[in-house]
Amino acid sequence: NEWIAADNQRTFVRTKQELNAVDTSNVKQLFGLFNSNHLLYNLDVQRDNLQETMPSLTDMTLKAIDILSQNENGFFLFVEGGRIDHGHHDNQAKYAVDETVEFSKAIEAALEKVDLEETLVVVTADHGHVMTLAGYAVS
């Protein structure tokens, strides 16, 4: 509430519907908090039928571009597909691969939205990962 009260062009959202309803021409700063911890894995969103309330990485990326692209001096946007790493750490290959696909969709949508003659897009990883199974085999 204090953050919102400090500037009438700040907007706070908690659901996909609220994110979609943001008037990008009338917001200077947008803060989305869609879960009390990490965002859910996309597969869990699909399994639990939460697509109407939980925004995808693509949804968040496109809304950010809509807002930031209004700056005549340009913008910097950092998008992280952080759940990819979590899937690896948890040895959940299906989650890691699905999150990579979701990250790819966000990149593709961003590339379609921006002017590639005027925009530098860098896609990288902070480190590599392999799927490993650790522990003792059941006899």
C-alpha cells in the first residue's frame, strides 16, 4: 500500500486478469506478485486449471514490453525462466523441459513484438545443468 501511495502511476497486480486489465498508457511502474513463493511450474498451472489466474512468462513479458516501450529513451528488460533451473535441481526432467519450452515461447513473443532493427535481444544461461540421479538404488 505504501508503494502504491507513493505515486499514482504505480500499479500492483496479483492475478492474470488484473495484469491483462492494466492500462499500459497510464502506468509508470507495475509490480506483479502472483504467488507467495516461486511461480508455479507451467505444468502445475495446466494440471490445476489455473491458466485464467496465473499469467505465463509470455503474458508477463509482453505486458512489460508494452509498458517499457513507451519510454522514448528505450528500455532494458530482463526476463528469467528461473523454473528451468528448479526443475533441474529437483531432478524433474519433464518440468525442466516444459519450462524451457515456455521460456522459448516468451522469447518468440518478445521478438515478434519489438523492432529488431532497434532492439538488442540477448538470450543466455547463468550456468549449465545436466540431469542427474543421486542417492542409493533400491535393491
